[in-house]
Amino acid sequence: GVKDYRLTYYTPEYKTKDTDILAAFRMTPQPGVPAEEAGAAVAAESSTGTWTTVWTDGLTSLDRYKGRCYDIEPVAGEENQYIAYVAYPLDLFEEGSVTNLFTSIVGNVFGFKALRALRLEDLRIPPAYSKTFMGPPHGIQVERDKLNKYGRPLLGCTIKPKLGLSAKNYGRAVYECLRGGLDFTKDDENVNSQPFMRWRDRFLFVAEAPFKSQAETGEIKGHYLNAT
């Protein structure tokens, strides 16, 4: 049958660890739903829980992997609004994956029927997790080495309009910018592989621009393509 989430996921006695990912949710429970049950539901649905007990719970350690609602505070001046504080063990998340982190914490829990409203207010990401993000493979010094530019700021721009240009016209804009004196150009984060400009077409037209402008100016040029 249906089991109250607070029996497993509301743990006010829990002491948070330095390695826990901590989230603060502003929530409005549905009428008749206690704040403790709503907070526990948030912790459960964003970690290991479901609406009933399943036999496969016995095949793992819920105490190790479950999210925990460890504190609830009423929001001053607001009726039936609370801040639910939830702690997640580090092992719940893939290392170096923003996508996996936010799929869990801000995923289907926001459609949970026990809540009228839910908003993520704050998130503490410990160094133990942030250090799993490798970051760029190299820094500014390698960029300077590649461009052979030293002793001054590098000058670049994003191509505008960022959306709507054909691949050919986009490549032309890159060339004009580089030929006019810029060290590099870059794709806007909105530019991916849309119908008006597929990624492969953009690559083919843009790849020509740095080499052509290099031949005409005698300077090394670059363009940063969005590959995400």
C-alpha cells in the first residue's frame, strides 16, 4: 500500500556531512498535506523513493543513498509556505555531470501531486563534487601559444545576429571579423544545429575563414565552435 514518505525521508536528527549536496526548496503543500510529509516527498522523489515499498528496496542500502529532508522552516509572512532543506549523498550523482545533477534535483519532483508549488531556492555543491568537473583541457597560456599573441589582451567577438544566418553568410561574417583585425570569433551558446544552419555546414564554411584571413594578414586567427 501507500507509505508515508516522512517515515523514511524526514530525518530531523540527521547531521549533514561536508560531502553532502544540500538543497533548499520553497514549497507549498496541497491542503491537508503536512509540511513534513511534503518535504520528505521532495527528498524521496528526487533520490531513491517511490510512492510505495518495493521488494527491490532490500537489494540496496537506502540509508546510504536516500535523500533526507533534515529541516523545515515556515516562510515568514507567507501562508502555507515552507523551506525544506534536503541533503543528498554524493554517490547519487555521476561525477562531472551537471545534467545528471539537475535531472535529479530539479526533475519530475516539480510535478509531484502533493505539492501546489515548488521552487529550488539554493544549492550547496561541496568541493568533493565540484572537483570532479575537469574544466577546460588548457588555459589562456595555451590559447596565446596557439594564436601566437602575447603581451596584450586577445580581441574577439560573438557573431551576430546569433540566430538566422545561413552557414555561408555566417562564415562570411567570421571572415570579415578576422580580416578586420580580431584575433578570434566564437559561436553564441544558442547556436547549435538548427534547420537554418546545420553544424556540419557551419563548420565547413567557418573553417575556411581563419585560413583565408591568416593568409591575408600574416596573423594566426581562430574561431570557437559550439559543440555542446
